[in-house]
Amino acid sequence: MQHSNFHTIKFISVITIIVSFILSLASTKLGPIQDRNIEIDQKRNILKSIGLDISSYNENNIINEYKSRIKNIILDLKGNLITNINHADLKLIENNQTGQISYFHDQSEYLLAYESLDPSAFIIPISGKGLWSTLYGYFALQDDYNTVNGITFYEHGETAGLGGEVEKKWFQDNFIGKKIYNNDDELVSIKVVKGKASDVLNDEFIKHGVDGISGATITSNGVTNFLLRDLKRFKIFFDKKRTY
């Protein structure tokens, strides 16, 4: 019996080592491919946020379009443009509780953004908790730094047909043309309401609200909350540009 157990344990150990080696090798080989796919998907969503129809684009089209239209931007927390640091130099740190992403270099925090040259737009990354997951996306403003150009989400784990509707065209198109500043020049962002915005909000507030997702109140509230939070981080910069 002991002899049999020894061979069983030996066999399992050998199999475990072999499987671990195969998985490690696969991870090493597939890692760069996965990283490239993530990069392409992020570039695709940045281009979508400025209103481009890239449904027929392949990877090379996306890369070339991105290079010709998008400029990477870094700001300090006072809204000043930083030119001696690149996006690749920043270390990403995500808050596991809120889903907020912060960027650091040499222990100093910076803001990462993108500028579209054609059409003229300013894009920021957005992220935060929904019901089941952290949602990651991009939010683009026109060159008045008030009017919404577009919003996209490139990663989330929300329920299909419910919170997962954040990735659908009907939901994202809701945001186009909305305003993030009110008549008193306060940054109020965009609220995802419960029901239809036109039924819930009056004329003064309709420009700051979009239709909610039926059956996905927590996801809708999450988008409302983290969008306001992320926009407020850029408020100093927006105010400088708006009074320029």
C-alpha cells in the first residue's frame, strides 16, 4: 500500500510540474500578444470616443489613425502641462475599493489624458465600480471643455442585457451633446437617471442627464458617481481652458 501511494504521489508531482511548466511557457508566449490586444482595444475606444466609425478598421488602420489624430497628454494636479514625462513612464495604481486609477512618477501623482487633433477633443480615462465589476472607459469633450463628444467602455464584467448595456451604442449615444457645466459654471457632470431623462428632468437639467438602463440601477449609479469624480480631477485644467 505504501509502495502504491509513493508512486501515486510521484506521478501527481511529475504531472503538476509538467502542467506548471506548460502554463508558464504559454503565459510567457501569450503575454505580449494579450498586451498588444489590450493596447489596440484601448486605442480603438479612444478613437470611438471622438466620433469615428472604425467598425471596419483592422489593427493597422487603428494604429495609423491613432498616430495621425491622437496626442498623449500628461498634467500635474494643478492643471499644468507636463512635457518631460511620457505615458509609459507613469505607474498605474488602482484603488480596489472604488476602481479609481491614479498615475504616479517618482512618488508624484499626475493626470493622464489624450488630445484629439481632428476633430478637436480632449479625452480622459474613466473607471469605477458598477454592480459586479470595475468599468474602464474613455470620456471625450469637445474643445469648449463642456460639451460631450462621446463615451466608451472597453472592459467590464456587468451582466449582459442589464449593466452590460453600457457598451451599447444606444446608451453611449445618449451622452453626445450633453454638458458637464451648468448655467452657474459649476461642474455637475452627467447623471444617468432612472428611466427616461426627458421624463425625469426639467429643461434646466436635461442637458446634464441621460436615460438610465432598465434593471441596472447600481451600474447606472456607479457610472454617474465615478464620471463626476474623474471629471473633477481635471476641473482646474478645464477652468483654465474655458477662461482662456
